[in-house]
Amino acid sequence: MIQQGNFLLLDINEFRTWLQKQKVTRRIKGLQVHHTGSPNYSTRKMINGIAQQDHFACLEGMRNYHINTNKWKATGQHITLFEDGKVGVSLDRDLNMTPACIYNNNAGYVGIEIIGCFDKGADTMTEVQRKATIHLYAALCERFYVPVNTDKIVYHAWFTASGTRLEDYTPGKSSKSCPGTAFFGDGNTIGTANKNFLPQVKAELNRLRNNISNATPITTKPKDDEPMTEAEKLQMSTLEKTVKQQAEWIKTEKEKANMECPTWAQEAYAYYKDYIKDAKGSYDFWRMLVIDYRKENKIKASK
Ligand SMILES: [Zn+2]
């Protein structure tokens, strides 16, 4: 693990342990999937599969573009995944900050950029990067209880430029082809995600949960889509139900809200802040928010 400038560079095998140590007070509901387009394997100056450009130079270059050209306050994404499996963590966009990656669809998401241009005819993802991608998404799903499906693991291509979710990648309507029309060897559609990418993430998640080996990415491609166990299904549906109830309840309560967030509710407020428009509510609203916060985190801790 090396820290330099505005980034931390990890080996993929260090990522899961690093992630488990992070204190995340924002509620994470999903993960975004992006390719960088540029930088890509050409700008990385790949010779025989090895990039000649320094990792930090590449990361700082993106940050510079996001800040000086896009006028964002920091690097857009939280995490960048390199062609050699190294993971760049943005120190100026920690996991408690909302990413700037999909217009109007960033709240509650982790922004991940995979280095390369995976459109048809462009870069072919290295085997190391392919395995690292699967492991990275599985580790994030494990840490944040993100269900492995196309509602919660989203490709940029499934949104319009104004942030409307589409049924699928739709050339002409999608804001971008990102993560590439040949992402993971086949494409950027809902169908290819369900057939190829997500089953591999699911299998890796299963492997991590069963502690088959602590932090080594998978070495072989799984044959089948591993179904969730009954316990996992129950846990997932309980969690989703709780979150849905909370969202509805927060909405109703907000209508009779007036009290500023009291000190004892600030931790819970920080956790749900993406779902609450401003810091005002009745005494009961704040009390219940704290109860829900404790309940949800106990569910997570009891895993
Ligand atoms: Zn994108």
C-alpha cells in the first residue's frame, strides 16, 4: 500500500482488508460500473501488457481534469482499477462523499472507474484486471450488503445524460456507452451483465462469505450462477424491507417536521443523509431515525 499525493495505491489482494477497516457513515445502496475511456491502454503506454506510465501520474491526471476542466471539487470517482489489478483510492473523494459519476444518480452509490476503453475494437481487458474487477465488486457487495443485480450494480450506459434510468443500453438515448460495448468481453447491456459479469461477482461474493480463502481473487471462471442461500435471501429481503419502510416513514414524518437535528441523532442523520432533504424533523422523527439506525447496523453486525 503506497500513499502519494491525493491517492492511495493498493494491490487487489489488500483491498478487501482495507475496505473492512473503513468507517462509512453514509448509507451505500449500490455500485456504479464505468470504464475511463481515456485514460486507456494506449495513454497508459502498454508494452507487452505492462503500462509504462506511473499509476499516480495517471490518477493525478484524472483528478486534474475533473477539478480544472469539469470544475468538480475533487476526483469524480472513489476507486480506480488499473490494468494490472492495482487499486487507486481517491483520498479527496472518501467513501463518505457522494461520487460525481452519473448525472443525478450518485446519491448512495460508490463510483468505480475501470481503466481502459472497452468499446468494440478498442482495449481488450487483461486477465488480471478482469479477475480484479470481479473481486473488487464482490468485496464491495460484501462490505455494504449490496444485492448483486442490475438495480444495484449499474452501468453508466443505462442512464440518459439527464439521469433518467433506461430499460437497457440504448444508443442515441444513453449518455455514454460506458463501461464499453465490449465490456467483459461481450457488452454493456442488462442481458450481458446478467449472463456474464454479475454471475461471476455473485460466485466470488459467495466464496468470500464462505471464507474459502481470505483475499485472493478467483483464478477460474465459475461455470454456473450460484444461487443465494436461504439465509442470504432472508437477510436481503429483511434489509430491503427495512430500508423501504424507512424511506416511506421518513417521507410521512418529514411532512410534520420542524425540529433541528439534535446532537444525539447526528450519527444516524449522517448515515441516512442521502435520503433526507434537510436537517429538520419532529422529536419522534429523530428518535425513530436513531432506533432504525441502530437496528440496521445491528443487522449488519450480526452477519
Ligand atoms: Zn461512465
